[in-house]
Amino acid sequence: MAKNLRGTHQIVTANRLSDGVVVFFTRSGDWSPDFNDAVVADDPAAAETLLPRARGAATATVEPYLVAVELVDGAPVPVSMRERIRVGGLTFPVLAAGASRYA
């Protein structure tokens, strides 16, 4: 299912099946928890090609989907607040400190 499709650039994200960690599809065709490793599709046609590739490599992830990003100084930044939170982690510092041991 495609979500958050406002924008000209997109990445593919999912959650890792083993622990729920947010992961991003990379140029090498695997998954990384580092947002900066995500391959960026420059137009809708490239994004629609990228998504099936990611789904084919999704044996250890849950339901990959497209996320709109904008490039700021050449670096991708999620357009939606939901995806900014997913990239940045938990929003409560006390919880984040305890949860970091599971990442």
C-alpha cells in the first residue's frame, strides 16, 4: 500500500519483522535502520519501480511502502510528521532512553 505520496521524491520504508525497528530500502537492495542509507526515487515512475524491488527483498520486513521526502541541501527529509517521528524515534526522551537498548 502506498502512503504519503505528496512530493516528487520518495523512499521505501518498512518495519523489521524480528524487532519492529523502522528500516529503509537501500541502493544495494537490502534494509538499513539508518535513514541516510535510503535510496531516493527522483520521480513517481522511479518510485513505482522501486517499491516492487523493495517488496521482493522484504522477507524480514512488514509491508514496505513509499514515503514522500523533500531534498534539503541534498539530503532527504520526510514530508509528513508521522514519517519524521518514525525516522527520529520516540518522542519522549525518558522512554527513548530505556528503549534504545532494543534498537
